[in-house]
Amino acid sequence: MFDQFKQHLPDIDPGETEEWIEALDSVVKNSGNGRAQFLLYKVLKRARMLNVGLPETVSSRPVNTFSPEQEPWFPGDESMERRIRRLIRWNAAVMVTRANTRNPGLGGHISTYASSASLYEVGFNHFFKGKDAPGGVGDAVYFQGHGAPGIYARAFLEGRLSEEQLDHFRMESGGEGLSSYPHPRLMPEFWEYPTVSMGLGPMNAIYHARFLRYLQNRGLADTSQSRVWCFVGDGESDEPEALGALSLAAREGLNNLVFVVNCNLQRLDGPVRGNGQIVQELEARFRGAGWNVIKVLTGREWDDLLARDVDGLLVRRMEETLDGDWQRYATEGGAAIREEFFGSDPRLREIVAHLSDADIERLRMGGHDYRKLYSAYWFATQEST
């Protein structure tokens, strides 16, 4: 804990203090602000490792939390798993489209699962544990409510749902329909936990993880290997219930709980934070409540560009880019992105000079890079109390 009283103690070695200040001044003068920021981040990181006792920063720079060198070995077949994702994503979109073609105005959500398919698939293929796991409890997964079409599409691919059932999405009156959202009362053989209305899932997930810890601590059930996963939308985070119990999870030390926040920057009626940065905002709220936060913002195609960014210009450009601009870049071609994002400084242009416009257009966001997501999940599950 940071001891504020120590700030008011007399300086027992003014000479040493002055040396540190002069060293920082020299770095800024000779190497620039970017190098000074880098060194200070390194010093602060080392200080926390040594338990020096410093105030926790509630937001970090808008880059991935882990470096490429820290990423674990990926055990899967990326090509095969990409093929599976594409089939599921396609079936999810077609299911909603067919339902609305036959019944105009029926509704349904396409973009939620389209933006989070990789988030779910890396969990299904590598991390989620079923009821046959040790202890017979397994993991609990709270699916983001608007992503239900993708979960139905996956079940269809597995043979658990029929084409006829998919054709009755949101049409339950005949007894063969699929509920709009995760609903264990309407589909007791399929869904375990309700997650709509928005915000219901996150709060229930926290208390679920706490109850699993209660069972373990009192010897009532072996839940030591069980984990609660909760998938949340960035727009959903504005619901009072969504983040209302964050401090409880930190206070109870619930390292058996993982929130996966899909920041696709879009809500039903517009941008989540068109003139802001929702990722940075949510990081501050979670870290301020005592959570460990792992960010996956850029795909592997950015790794080389960030390595070339010796002056910190690229990271600074990311820091000043608003979510509304990121959304616009996602719809533009490589030439426009080169001009509008990288064109503000000749040194930024030089960083991408070796890339074609097509290469720039293929610069992925982290939420669509399967290996980056695997690394994030791996780090999240390595946390100990």
C-alpha cells in the first residue's frame, strides 16, 4: 500500500535526489520524451516487483500488455481453427438473416458474434473445462447475450442443434424454436445461465466465483480447478449491474474469475465512445477496483511496426486516436489509412514505408488475432491468489 506520509519526510540525501533529477533531464534533452517515458515505465515496473510501495497507475499505454517475446507456445492448429471459426460466423449471420427474411422485423444480432468469434473459439478449443473435469464441476461460462447466434451456430456444427431449429430462431411458439438470448428456463438443456438483461451476467459471474471459493474453503466440493468466464460487451459496461460488484471480486481475491470484455466500439444505437477511448476507460475502472487487466489491442502484424517505433511516435499516435476514428479506419483502404493515421509525421510514414497499401489494410486489431488471444487467456489463467 502506498504510504502518503513518506512524501512529507525530509530528504536524507539531497545530492542523490539531484542526481536522479539531472539524469532524467539529460535523457529528455538528449533522447526525447519517448525514451524518458520508456525508462520511467521500466523503473516503476521494477519498483512494483520489489514491493517498494507505489500508487497503482489505473491505465497503461494503449498497447498489448505482453510483448511478443513473452507469448507462450501455441498448441493448436491455427489453420484448422480459422476454418471452423469462419463456418460458425457464416452460419450465425445466415441464421439471423434467414429468420428476418421470413419474418421481417424479427430482430437478432450479427455484429456481436462477428466481432467476438475468436474470443469464444480460443476458449472452447483450449481453455473451457466441461463437467467431466476433475471434481465434476468444470467451468462456468456466461456468454454475452447478444452473441447467442454464434453459440447456436457452433452447436449446429457439432450436431447438437438441427437446421430446423436454426430456422426457428426467435420463434419459440411451436416448441422447436431457439430463444433470443441465453435463457435456461426456455432452453434448460442448452443454456446454464441467463445473461440478458444486459449487466446481469457480470454481476452473477462474480457471485458465482465467490460461491465456488466458498465451497472449496469449507470442503463441500472440489472447485479448485474450476473457473468462471464472463463475456461482456463494452456498451454493456454502461449498465449499472455490469461493473457494480467489481470491488467484491478484488476484495475476495477471486482469481478463479475471468472477464473477457469485447471492445468492438459499437452499441445498438451508435458508437460506445465515439469521442473517447473505451478501452482506456474500462482499464482504469477495473484496475482502480483492484483487478489485473490484460489488454490485447493489436494483432501480430503490428509487432514489427512497434519494434521500429524507437521514438514512441506510433504509440503516441495510438494514444491520441479516438474510438470513432478507429471505427472509420476499419472501413477504409490501406491508402487512406496510410494518409490519415500514419501521415501526421514523416517519421510515422517511414515506419510503414516498406508496407504496401494492402499490407496496411491487413493490420489486424488484437481481438481478431487468435494467437494473441490465446496468450492473453494463458496469462489470465496463470494468476494465483
